[in-house]
Amino acid sequence: MLSYIELVKTIYVPLSEVHDCATDFKIEILKHPDGTFSARLFRQEYYALKPSFEAEEMIADEIVYVPDSHSIRDWPEKRYASVEQCIQHSLEALENFFH
């Protein structure tokens, strides 16, 4: 049987409303085959994209979430026994980074 990792929760963290941070974040909580949970962090980025077709000269602004756990020191890379523990440690890591 194939094993898989399940996305069980997505949390949007609007730090731009709380801190002097110019971006927002998204945390994905993953459930592993052994029943443990881990978190992935994404940073919101804005891109001005030019479509590949030449129908009209236009720029399409897009909001994209890109992986970002590498830039947050002390991002929790370990696995947790519950979703709540995983969320708590992830939010604490973000909060500590911006203080």
C-alpha cells in the first residue's frame, strides 16, 4: 500500500496587521503515516507576471505563497503528537522571530 502525508489544516497568519512586517504567512499542518504532525511555513509574495500570449500588453499581479521555513530561525522541524502542539510551536516560532 502507498503511504502518504495528509494536509490536515491550513492557517493564515496576517502578521502585517500585528507587526511591522510587510508580508503574511501560511502554515500547513501535515499528518504523517506514523500519526505525528509537522508544520510547513510559507511566505506571501507579490509578483507582476507578463502573460506568455501576445493578445494584449498587460501585467497580471499575482499573490503566491512560497516555502519559507529556512528564513525563520528556530522553525520547528520536529514532529508532534497532536495538531495543537504543532500549531502552538509554529506560532511561537513566528512570534519569537518578530520580537
